[in-house]
Amino acid sequence: MVPHIIEKRVLFIGTLNQSLVHPREVFADAIADRAAGIIVAHNHPSNTPTPSHADRAITKRLQEVATLIGIEFLDHVILTKDSYYSFNEEGEL
């Protein structure tokens, strides 16, 4: 079976420079959809795709939770107007 996207969802809308992310909300729909894997993405309005300390911390936490519940954490992508940063492509997953 070829992997495919089941659904895209907006889970959190943050302020100018931060958003509170909780793994429970990130994985709730993936569990309900019986997803085998998940990709998380968010934007950096600053147009700098470099991950912050908080980005790295939540990525690590999401990886831990994904392993615990049996859903593959495929990538965390940071999007900007002109570029992106993929934790997977950078070898950080």
C-alpha cells in the first residue's frame, strides 16, 4: 500500500512569537484516524526557518509520545515564506 495523506488539520494558532503545543491534541486525531505516521508543520513569520530551542524540545517530546503510542513521527517541518527546515532531512529524527 502506498502511503498517502489522510487529513490536514490546523491544531493551534499562536501569537506573534509562540504557540503552546500539547502532544495530546497533536495525536488525538491521528489516533482516531488510525494513522500509521504523522508529519507536524508550523510557520515562522520571522522568515527564518532555523529551529528554536522550543522547536527542538517539542520535536523531542512528540517523538517520545509517538514511540509510546505506536505512530511513526515522520517529520517536523518549519515553513517560512521563502524556505523550510525539515528535521528529517537534517537528520535530527
